Amino acid sequence: MTSSVVFKSFTALRHSSIEHPKLIHPHTTPNTLFPYRRFRITASKSSPKLQNRNLRVAVIGGGPAGGAAAETLAKGGIETYIIERKMDNCKPCGGAIPLCMVGEFDLPLDIIDRRVTKMKMISPSNVAVDIGKTLKPHEYIGMVRREVLDAYLRERASENGAKVINGLFLKMDIPTRGNENIKTPYVLHYTEYDGKKGGTGEKKTLEVDAVIGADGANSRVAKSIDAGDYEYAIAFQERIKIPNDKMVYYEDLAEMYVGDDVSPDFYGWVFPKCDHVAVGTGTVTHKGDIKKFQAATRNRARDKILGGKIIRVEAHPIPEHPRPRRVLGRVALVGDAAGYVTKCSGEGIYFAAKSGRMCAEAIVEGSENGKKMVDESDLRKYLEKWDKTYWPTYKVLDVLQKVFYRSNPAREAFVEMCADEYVQKMTFDSYLYKKVAPGNPLEDLKLAVNTIGSLVRASALRREMEKLSV
Ligand SMILES: Cc1cc2nc3c(=O)[nH]c(=O)nc-3n(C[C@H](O)[C@H](O)[C@H](O)COP(=O)(O)OP(=O)(O)OC[C@H]3O[C@@H](n4cnc5c(N)ncnc54)[C@H](O)[C@@H]3O)c2cc1C
């Protein structure tokens, strides 16, 4: 009931220039962020037909969001450009993807390094619970290397007609609002590289009718449209090559560690890759201590990764919630640039690809396959669909994180709860298929009672521990 009320007011607010007034960074206010007035969106009925050319759209960033967006645009008859600064970019990432992404994005199985069917959830006191018992024989979590997945999606966009530019997007000239009606183009400024090592590149410009910002957490497109900040986690990861006999253990198994030692507000992970494991952790609240948390994660897994050699160290921000603004004029943000990572799980690959595709579909539809100019109301259709489809998922994971990641006793309760097969089934179904699985009323009731029991035990335990520490 409460969530439906919240959801209604949330959707009602989307029609202003600031989509998430409640989610604006705590230290800013809508007025200081966006000093200009709010405006109403007018319908696109009068968008002119294009003469002798198709709609031109640039996608900035060639990660999963950009690759998926560019493919959909190109297939839909749009003159598509994709600007990616680093063609062999190896995005710091655990690389875990849900099963539905493989089907929905028609991913070939040979780009998936591992199929994880077993997951160990490990509590602060090192109680390990096996989850994955409820998986059907064909179900798994895919583990990919991002350099492989991203290159594949970009390549497919190119095969469908997108022009891939190896370049660094610098800034864009935005048509002034007064000129909106005559559809002045956006002028993108970028440095194009010719692939030669050490080359400084050549400064170029490109005129387009619309822009999709898929340039990740540090998005320059977001800055160009004053999209506002979001709170973020810093995630740290080491790729560790472990001896072959140790790798056998991780063949189809991943681990998640929870506890104050590995992170005050997130989890530590060991995810298997083709010939190594990725060990990492993240935090929003104690970013300065990230290396300490990483050392603790490595320490918790020490027996299983003994003799391992660190082959790569990487870190990157993970957005915590959507930006206050995700669409302005004919510019839309998708993926991490928009802020679409779920709390609790830190998952963003599927949501990036999905939002890229959804935004591109709205442009293809609004432009009648590239024949007509689009305007802001066309781009906003993507936001409406996105929020309606995924807002509840984000909210549920937000609540779960607040309840279960707040203290070690609560985390012990969380791991205890994960032993329940019903919990496992619901969790895996929701993760693998990105649909909230229909529950069984009796099992839901049992789960509620058990959860409350676990939390009461956790609170009691915490009170006892607080007494001990006085
Ligand atoms: C350590 C870590 C572990 C993670 N683990 C997982 C996981 O296991 N599963 C999961 O689902 N999610 C995970 N995530 C989140 C996931 O990585 C992101 O949500 C996802 O990469 C978002 O995709 P994107 O396409 O929006 O952005 P990105 O993947 O960041 O892609 C942006 C692209 O834009 C390019 N770019 C940026 N700026 C410019 C510019 N100015 N000009 C041209 N190109 C530019 C970049 O080179 C990059 O290729 C993890 C994140 C981190 C940091």
C-alpha cells in the first residue's frame, strides 16, 4: 500500500525537468542544482519530417549501455554514431550477468567465461550457506570479461550499420531553448584517435539531432546537461591468477562475504573468470578505507586463493541512485551515466544494456524509423517505461540493504535466512529473470515469521554485544 502511494507520486513527478527530486544529493537542493525554472513538456505532434536524410543520433560510450543503444538505433533506421574512447577498455567489473540477459540480448555462449550454479554466502563469523540448490539444470549466472562483452556488443552495432568512432568526447554545444523549435543540431566536440599508440589524436566535431549519454559513472554528457550528482560507492577489485588446482573449486562457484571487516555497507566477492578469480569489495560510507576492506576480503578467502598472483588492480565508482535529471531536450542518459545500479547487489550490466535499448527504442518509435525529428517528449517515453518497469526492483533492494547490511548481527540473520530454499528460489528467480517472482502466500508468511525471528535474534545479539563493549 505504502509503496504504491510512493510509486504514484514518483511517476507524477517525472514530468518536471527534475525527475528525482527526492534523490538529489543530500547536500544540494533542486534550486541550487538547477537555478533555472521548471518547464512543462509539450507533445511532439508537430515534429517535422526530415528531408533527404534520416535522424542522426550519437551514442557516447561503448559499454553495454552504448553498444545496446547503438545496435537498436541502427536497426531502426537511424544514422548512428558511437564514440568510445578506448576500444579495448577493460571496465573494472565483477562481470556477473543474469541468465535473461543471455537470451534477451542474444549473447553467444562462447563469450561467457563461466556458468555459476553455486553461490556461497559467507557470514561475518564465516558461516557459509550454499545457495543455488533450487536452480534448474539450464539455469546459471553468467560470468563475463567486460573487454569481451563490450567489444562484442559494439561490433554487433557496427555490423548493423552504426559508425564506431574511437574518440574521446569532450563537450557539446547545446541548442538554446529558443532555437529548440527549428531543431538546431547538437555539435559534439571530440578527439579522434587513429589507433596508433601514443598518438594525441585529432580534434573533430560532429552534428547530430539527438545524443544518448552512455559514458558511465563519470559521464561528461551528464555534466553537459547539468544532470546533477548522485551518491556513489567506490568498488575495488583485484584479478588474481590462482593455481589450477585451486581454480577447480571456483569452476562453477562464486562467493559473497558480508561483515564489517569486508565492508560496512556492501559485500566482498570472489567471482570466477576464464583463468583467474576477481576478488573485490565496495563501500559508500567509508571510501577512504577501501584498501583495508579489500585486504580483509582477500584474507577471508585466503585458503582458497593461496599461491595466487595479482594480475590486475582496478577501482571505479558505482552509482547509488538515478541522477536528478536523466533527459533534457534531445539528450538522454542511460546505464551508469543515468545511475541504474541496484543497491544491495551492485548489479548494473543488464540494466545498462536494457536502458540503452529502451531509450533507443523510444527514439526509433518517436522518429518513425528515422524519418521524423524527435523532441524531449519522445525521450521521456523511455523514462516512463523504465521507471514503471524497474522502480519497484530498486526500491526493494534498497530496503534489503538498509535492513540486512547495517550490522554484523543483521548480516548473520541475513545469511541464516539465505539457507531457506524458498528465499533462494525467490531471490534467484528475481535475479535471473528480472521479474518479481509470484510468491506462495503460505511460504511468504513463513518467510515473514522467520525473517522477523532472525532480526529479533540479531537485535538481541547486537544489544548484548553493545553491553559487552561498554
Ligand atoms: C568493481 C566493480 C564490480 C562490478 N561488478 C558488477 C557485476 O558483477 N555485475 C553487474 O551487473 N554489474 C557490476 N558492476 C556495475 C557495472 O560495471 C556497471 O553498472 C556497468 O558497467 C554500466 O555500464 P555502462 O555501459 O552504463 O557504463 P560503462 O560500462 O562504464 O561504459 C562506459 C563507456 O564509456 C566510455 N567513455 C567514458 N567517457 C567517455 C568519453 N568522454 N568519451 C568516449 N567514451 C567514453 C568508457 O570507456 C566505457 O567504455 C560493477 C562495478 C564495479 C566498479
